[in-house]
Amino acid sequence: MERFFVKNFGCRAAQADGAAIEAGLAQKGLSAADAYGDADVIILNSCTVTATADDDLRQAVRRAKREQPDARIVVTGCYAQRSPEEIAKLPGVSMVVGNSHKTSLPDLVASRPDTADYHGEIRIGEIHTGDIFVATEFLSAPIEDAAGDRTRPNLKIQDGCNNRCSFCIIPFVRGRSRSATPEQVIGEVGALASRYREVVLSGINLGRWGRDLASVAEAPAGRKLPWLVRRLLDETPIERLRLSSVEPMDFSDELLEMMTLSTRIAKHVHAPLQSGSDTVLRRMHRKYRPRHYEDRVRRARSLMPHAAIGADVMTGFPGETAAEFEDSFAFIDAMPFTYLHVFTYSERPGTPAAERDQVPVPERKERTHRLRALAAKKNLAFRQSMIGRDLSVVTLDGGRRALSDNYLKVELARPRSENQLIDVKIGGVAGDLVTEQGALTVLA
């Protein structure tokens, strides 16, 4: 029996894709391996949001080839969709499967085509019979077996994006927005509820869920996601739903109020910001201004005083002046964020931003350093504010740590059974954690 090993890179949607690949390979009769060196087939599920993500994939190919030279190395995901020929030429890669054919990957691997050497060409719009499988069409697929073995499965209910932010390659490698049907989502969440306490709803542009589906016409215009969440609460026994990243203007009053009132929705708001500068947001082609974003974040904070509030922020966008960065820094400093994901701008070939005047790399990195220091300060203050409070947490793999309703990693005072919802009192902070009262590592 052949053994496979899947390594995922990038976002929650990619993690869900990887879990589905694992399930598909298992259905084909392959068994899971624990490491590169134990596998006959190595699947690398790539990201391409930054140049660093591309580098990570290439390093992983080299490592896989070094640790298991006889394995078939298959690269899939966003980098595979963007530059399949580039990846196919890497030593050791036997097959490249773009996002367009990711759902067919288990069949392609199980069929074991002769792919010892790269010799093919890409045939856009159809499956190539050689080394590269890529197309310009992105088909919808049912969501099933997407949980894997995690204690907090990511369920991807939406894929693709109709936005055209000037820096972003993702719409070109994921396609237009496509939604799983409400029946699929409700059925899958209902099934997962028998095994997991918490399910994370994820997507490339989650807030756009359902807008492409005629079957959800009864949902109010522009309010499809809250309609779905309400149905999940009413029609499934899931104990906790968590929303992954949602665009700021999709955090409607209806959705925020539902999050506030229901004990079954995690108090966790993640709304991509990218920049706090009005002029930079305009050049990014983002669909909101700082004042709009601030309105949504402050509304969330007023309704949920102890919620996690996070954002994605980019530094060094083409043409970003020192003054624009300072405007962005001041805006972010004033917002009640509890954590930030700070990214240094990376040129993506084929995007409008890549053609603009670029900020010198040292300046980008210095701005990233400043924002990450600010993020650490805000996160520490938030964690310290939780001391003495009772938090609802889900216990993670191994049962020694947990994740709180408001997105804090918790070190438990004693091991618990994993995959359980429990209440704990926070006693202190340690490193990047908060600690349960009575834990030996408490640092006041």
C-alpha cells in the first residue's frame, strides 16, 4: 500500500483543501505517513500570496527530494496554478496540479501516470495527459471530508474572489467567487458536530458566500452569510462556530448582533485592513475608506467588549510615502485591535501594483518591524486584561493547551481530554499565551 504525506502552505482555505486531499487519497486506498521520509507520494499544497510563500514551496521541494529521493513529489495549490511550468522544472517534481483540478488530484495520483521527467506543455482549458494539470475554468465542488484530524476543522464554504485589488494574485489563481450550497454546508456542519466542538467557517472571500447561488434568493440581498449562520444555529447541534476572515463591510450590524447574542458563535472578528491610509487604500482598489473600517470595528467592540479583533496589514505598498505610512500607523494604533497579521508587500507578476514605483525593501522591512512591535504591544495588553476572567475554551491536540472563544492560546493547569469545550479562569500570561489559574508557568 502506497503512503502519502501532505504539507499545506498558506490560508485556512488551503488547510481545508489539504484535508480534503488527504481524505480523497485515503478513499483511493493510500495510507497517511507522518513525514517526508515515510511517504511514497508527497503532496505540497502551495501558496503564492508573497514571494516568500513561493520560496517556501521551493525549499519544501528540495527537502522532500533530499529526505525521500524515491518519492513522487506532487505540487498543487495557488503557486501551481500561477506558474506550473516553473514548478514542473524543479528537480524531483513529477506532477503539477493547479487549483482548477485540485479535486481531481486523488484520481491523478492513484492513476500513476508516467511523469518521471518534465516534457509536456500546458493545454489551457483541458487536462493535459502529461505532467501538468491546469485550466482556466474553476469548477464548484461539494464540500465533504474536509475536516482532517484537527480538533478545530476548517470548513471551506466559499472559494474564489470577484474583487480586483491591485496587489493581489489570488483571483487569478482561485477564480471567481463560488459558494457551496446551504444544504451542503448545513449537512457537513451537522456531521462534523458529532465529532468536533468547534468548526471554523472559511473561504477566500467568506463574506460573499451565497451571492452566486440562485437557491438562496430568499436570503435578504447583501445579507447571505448572516442568513446561513442563522440556519446553522437553528438546524445543527454544533456547539461553536467561528468565522475566519470577513471583509470589513460584510460585518453587517445583523451579523455582529448575532455574534453578540449567541453563545455558539466565537467572539472573534477578523477584518482585513491592508492600510490605514485613505490614499493607499484607493491605490489598492479596496472598497472602503478608513472611516468605513473604523465604523465596523468600533461597532464590534461596543457590542463585544472582550472579543478578539484582528486585521491583515500590508507595509511598503508601491508608492507608500513615509507620511502615508505614519497615517496608517496612527490609525492602527487608535483601533482596538488585539492582534495583527503584518505582511511586507511582495510584487506579484501580472498585478497592476507590480508595475508601479516600488518602495525600497529595507524601508518595507523597517515599517513591518514597527507594526509588528505595535501588534505585540496590543496583544500583550489584551492578554493582561483577561487575567481573572473566565473564558470558554476548546481543548486542542494533546489536551495541554486550548483556544479561547476570543482567540487566545491558553496553557492549561492540568491536561484535559482534547476536543472539549470547558470554562477556565485566566491566572496570568507567559510568552505568547495566557495561562489557566494554577498553571506553574504563570507570570503575572
